[in-house]
Amino acid sequence: MSTYAMIRPLLFRLDGERAHRLAISALRIAPDGVAPAPDPRLAIAVAGIDFPGPVGLAAGFDKDAQVPDAMLGRGFDFVEVGTLTPFPQAGNPRPRLFRLAEDRAVINRMGFNNGGQAAAYERLLRRRERPGIVGVNIGANKDATDRIADYANGVRVMAGVATYLTVNISSPNTPGLRALQDRAALDELLAAVREARGDKAIPIFLKVAPDLEPADIDDVAAALADRPLDGLIVSNTTIGRPPLRSRHAGETGGLSGAPLRQLALDRLRDFRRATEGGIPLIAAGGIETDEDAWARIRAGASLVQIYSALVYEGPDLAMRIKRGLPALMARDGFSSVSEAVGTA
């Protein structure tokens, strides 16, 4: 039995948000781990970045960029911090984070709670010379009068301390935010983000929701064809509710974890079709095992991101997934991850 499996019952006695804060505090004071040497079969280049492997930490775990190096030391090939907004904000009222243990899921309505971009910038500036890929997920403040301006400002501010940036317009917990996925608003957003980047050589990804309808998917693909970015993250949490067993099933917010697996995989396939393979895809949502990660790669993802599964599997999940991938590659006749992308 792993160490995490032994302490998980104690953590589950705590409120989910308190347990998360405890985990971040422990990681801050613990010595950074040393990840195993990268397996060259897992290496992949995406948007001009040489990733040592395809398994990353999704935004939401390290909102304020407090422990990126600790998580890199746990075997993650890259870490995405945030979501970070221009100004600090408290987020939505508590309680706002719920474990659905019977469903291996989480519902959250956090609302982009974070300490703001300026504080995170200083932390990331201090670690800028350290190795490791650290992306920054940017959002808009809830009370912003011009949310597109917030995203443009985030690009200008955070570009100097990030390996890549993610424009997050897919959280269901900031009222009206997902409206930026509509075609006209998205055109305006993409133009503003590209202008804010200017001649900075930093890749920018767009993160979309899993709840988009077919016409919405085609609109996003068309907008990206007209105003290209460097990658598309599919997807965020869902406002849908498949059959669930937990007593928290009726809580409002975004659902993540195992119940999201099929929906997120379907949306990935949809975006692979809609973009005709013309933009790198990053898969998130319901990824718990090496088989899950491999299915996303075969469906078109160059990279995968995990978060909610850590609640149930512990912080060493990334290393376990990476240990399992070579056997799956050999089983299906591939010698590298990169050659398997989109082959299903």
C-alpha cells in the first residue's frame, strides 16, 4: 500500500479545500523531489517546446504558483499554474469544493480564487532560471468591466515568467465567462491576445469547455484558423450531470474526475476532426490511468493533463502513468509517443 493510500482516510476527514491547502503547505516545506531521468520514447515537441514527456499537471492545483518545482519533482513533465487574474480575488463563498468519493469525482465552484498575477509573477521570477516547463493559466476578474482587456493584460504581464500561457475561457464558475467561446467574442479575444503577445516568442493555448455543441466546436475551430494560437486544451469541468451516486451530486459547479472521462474524450475527437489536425491538442478531464492517457494520445492529444485523479490516487500518479505508457506503445506497435498521436 502506498503512503498516500494510508493517509488518504485522514485527509478525507477534512473539508476538501482545507485538505488542499494542507497539501500545498506540505509541498512548500518539503524538499523538492528528483524525478526519474526522462524516457526518450516519451519525449514530444509541441508549439516549439521540447516536453520530456506528455503528462502534465492541470491548472487549479497550484493556483498561486507556490509549488511548481515540487510537482515537477513528483514526475510531472510540465506544470500549469493558475488560474491567475490581474487582481486578487476571494472567489465564491464556501463551501465550494466537494469530493464525490463514490464517483471518483470532484465538484468545485471556486470562482478563480487567487492572489493575483503580481504576487505569482514574483514567485515565478525567482525560479525562472530553474529547469522545468511551467505554464501560466490566465483568467479575468469577476468584476472586470472589460474581460478581454484582462486577458490581454495577463499575456503582457505573465509572458516573461512562463514557458507557455493558457487563456482560460471555460470555467463555469465565473458568470458569463463561457460566453467568450461564442464566435464574435472569441474573434475579438483572439485578436487582443495575439496583439498583446506582439513579438514575444511565447506559445499561447486556449482552454475550452466540454459542454460545447457541434456548431460551437466548428466556430472555435474556424476562429482559430483565422487567428491561430499554438494549442487547444480540451477540456475543463462540465456543468452536465451524468448519473452520480454521491450525496454531493446536486451541488452546483463544475464536475471533474472519472465521470468526465467519456465526454472529454468525445470532445477531443470532435476538435481533432474540426481542426483537421491543424493545431496541437492537449487533453484534460477524467484521466486516471496509463490506459486513459494512451486513449487520449491515440485520439489526437499530444499532451495530457491530470488533476482530480490526484485526490484519489495521490501525487505519484504522473510517474505511474509514465511507467505504463511504454508497454502500451509496444503493444500497439509504436516506438515513440509522438508517432502515436491521432492514430486512432
